[in-house]
Amino acid sequence: MTWLAMLWFLQDFVQVFLMGFFIVPNIYLMTLLLMALLPATGKERQIMIIWAAFVGGLIWDFRWTNLPGLTAALNAGLVAASCWAWQKIPAQGRTPIFFAVIVLAAMLFSGSVHFALWTVSSQVALRQFFVQQLLGVPLAIIFSLVYWKVSERNV
């Protein structure tokens, strides 16, 4: 869990340094989804990851947003919903491509909710939203490749 805190700080520092250019995709959420959906992850560990998503989102809210609890609820809800959907899919369907779809859907949903609640002018907010989502695509692909390599070892 220590490296999760370091990853959260990395995302925070990147957000600080690139604040005027774009909003950083939620790398912390992607990492939690990767950890929660690995084949060897048990129910107890998934519950711990959902709590880590909530705590990380709450700290992010206190740091960046004016609505405390929004990112916390979104992160925890998205990780829990992803775990539920993942368990409903047969083992043969749990592929890196489906993992990428889940990660991209989570990123799009989280970004859309934040976009709907931004108090910035619409043209600027829309540009920031699209840049954030476009930057999330290569990250989702990288996380899918990591999932593919790690899940190959666990089979």
C-alpha cells in the first residue's frame, strides 16, 4: 500500500506541474482497477482496494475539488462496480481487451461526472475534458499490457 501512496503523490505532482495545460487522467484509479481485477485477487483484497480508492479519492477531493467526497464516491463505486462486472464475466472473457474496456469506461464516467460539475466556462472545460480523455487512452493501453503480462503468469 506504500507504493499506492507514492503513486497518488506522483499523480498529484504531475497535476501541479501541468495544471495550465491539461487535467491529468486518473492514474490512481487505473492502478486500483489493475490490482482489483488481477486473477489472483481475492474478495478480501478487493474490499481493501475499494477502501483505498475511497481514501485516495477523498484526499484528492480535499486537495483539488470544491465538493469533498465526489471523487471518493466515484472511485470506490467504479472499483466496486468493475469488480462486480468482472466476476459476472466467464473466465474466458476476462481478457486484456475487456480489461481495457472497463478501464476506459471508468475513466470516461469519472471524467464526465467531473466535467458536469466544473464551474469553468464551457469551452475551456470541454477542451480540458477531451484532452484528459485522450491522454487516458494510451495509459489504458499500457495498463492493459501490464494486465496481460501479469495475468499470463497467474494462469
